[in-house]
Amino acid sequence: MNDSPSTAATGKGDMIWGILMLICGVLAIGVPLASGIGVAIVIGWVVLISAVWHLIFGFRSASGIGGVLWQILLALVYGAAGLAILLYPLAGLAWLTLVLAMFLLIEAVLEIALYFNISSAWAIGTLVGVSLIFSGISRLMLSSAVSRGATAAARAAV
């Protein structure tokens, strides 16, 4: 093992960053709304900065008037989205959650479609498995709710 001063300093820095990340993770779990709004604000700034870069690239682009107009249009869309997230962070958080859910859903559908072309038996097995998992979860939740209701009714009858 190398015990040089630079390695020791790096190890100490890594330890500090690790502790800081651990604290931030616990706070994010403990106060999810505040951490979610913080993430939405950071993403809003990133999207707004991306709008500026699209605008700069649009005017510096040599891809013809179509490319320039496309970059300017993207800059306007990114700018509007970034400002909307920054001005309304709670709505921005809900919007980001919806966009992430749609992204994951589209990705899942595309992956299933891709793998269906590769192996139809794999896709059918996966779809049946997912269906059984959701059916099992639904039945567990239903039986849990029914047993809680029966327990509450029995207590009320006594």
C-alpha cells in the first residue's frame, strides 16, 4: 500500500466526501419534499444553461438556416422549461416525476419490443411474470386491507 502524503490526503478527502454524501442521503430520505424541490431547482438551472448553449450553438452553427432555426427553437423550448421549473419548483417536481415515469415506461416498452424480436419465448415469459407479480401484490394488498377491516369491525362490535 502506498502511504505517501498525497494518498493520505486523497483518502481523507474521500472520507469527508463520503460522510457528507451519507448525511445528505439521510436528509434527502428524511425530508423528501425539500430534497425533491432542491433537485428540481438544480435541474431547472441545468436546463436553462442548456438553452443558452443551444442559442449560442444555433448562431455559430454552419448547418444552414434549418439547423440554425432548429437550435433556436430548442433554445426557446429549453428556456421555457427551465424557467417554468425555476419559477414553480413544486409543479416542476411533479412534472419531472411524470417525465421520468414516461421515460421509464417508454424505455420498458421499447426493450420488450426489441427483445420480442430476438426471442418471442423470452418476451411472453417476461410478460406473464410481470403480470403474476402485479397480481400477487394486488392480492396481498387486498387481503391486508380486508384483514385490517375485519379486525377493526371486530373491535367495534365488542
